Amino acid sequence: MSALPPSAVELEFARRYDLQHARVCQQPQSRGWVERLAFWRVEQLVRNALNVAGEPGLLLDVACGAGRFWPVLAEHGNRVILASDPSQDMLDHARVHHPQRLLERIKTFQSSAFTLDLSANAVDCMICMQLFQHIASPEHRLAMLAEFHRVSRDTVIVAVRLQNRFGRRSSPIKRLSPEPLANRALVEAEFKLAGFSLLSHQDFFPGCARMRVYVLRKAN
């Protein structure tokens, strides 16, 4: 799949999502036992996804925010980690609030998830745990997936907020927008349309689609 130059409309919705993402990342994070348990579960999902992806050696954390997943990503000793975020303030904040031994493993750069400042096939794997799950528009999801397809040479890990069987939504993780959540069949069709095959999925609560982490493989 070849990348086309972003249009003015694409740049505008990228700017809007980038600003929303930055505002949410800057909000104080509660550390009650429910939030700690929820984050422990998400860390477990990330570990499992990286294992399915073959423990990639060169990884890009897209829209990384304050780097909340960096300790998990760095558990693989030989992994090289790139991290991008649209907010330089968030990247600066992350570099102040993580230990130096971790920061030595990570190279950060400011960039929108819709227009990453990297060449085609630049990394083995990309992971987007925070921004993708808040995008309700199929058009916008496809635009981001097209950029992921361009930059990754093998796998992509994304978190998606799905409608549950009762049509309600709830989560300890803050939402960027009140728009409807994604339909599972629609999102999985979008993955295929963007040029990915589905390797695995994991639900935040097994058997209940609340947040789901997908591992995708780039089709040749």
C-alpha cells in the first residue's frame, strides 16, 4: 500500500485528535486500586501481544503520551524502542518522570500518528495503546492504519474500544470523545482493507468486549 500526501482535511482531523490526545495525557491519573488493577491487566495484554508479534527488536510506540508502557516494552533486553507523540511537552514530561536507565533505551520524537516522520518499513512493529481506541470514525481509523501499514514492516499492535453485547460502554480509562464505540466486525474489516491480517486478539475482560488488543500482520 503506497502512501499519499495528506490532504488539508486529513491534516485537520490529525491536528484535532492530536490536541485531544495531548489534553487527556496531561490530566492527572488516579492511582486508586481499581485503576492500578486495570493498568496491571493492560500491561499483561501488552506482554502477550508482543509475544504473539515475535518479540520485535525494533519497536515504535505511537502516541506514547507520558510513556506509561515503556517499562513493559523495555523488558526485552535487546529491544530498540522509538516513541512518538504529537506533544513535545508530553515527551519532555516523560523524560523527566522515568529512570535514566530506561530512558537510555528509548529515542523519542515529536510526530502525529497520522503522518509519522519515518520512512517506509522503518520498524519491525508498532504499538498504539492509547490513541487508536478513541477514534470512532472509520475514515479516520483507516487513515491511521494506512500510515501504520507504511511504517511497519511486519506487525502492528492496537487497542480498540468495542461495543459490548449490551450496547453500553464503561472503562476506568478516560475517553477522548463521546462518539459511539466501534463495531467489532467493522473494525476487523477495516484491518483487512488496510492490508493487515489478524494474528490474535485479547479482551480486557475475557468474554466481554470492553477493550480489545489486536495483533495485526502486514500483508505482503
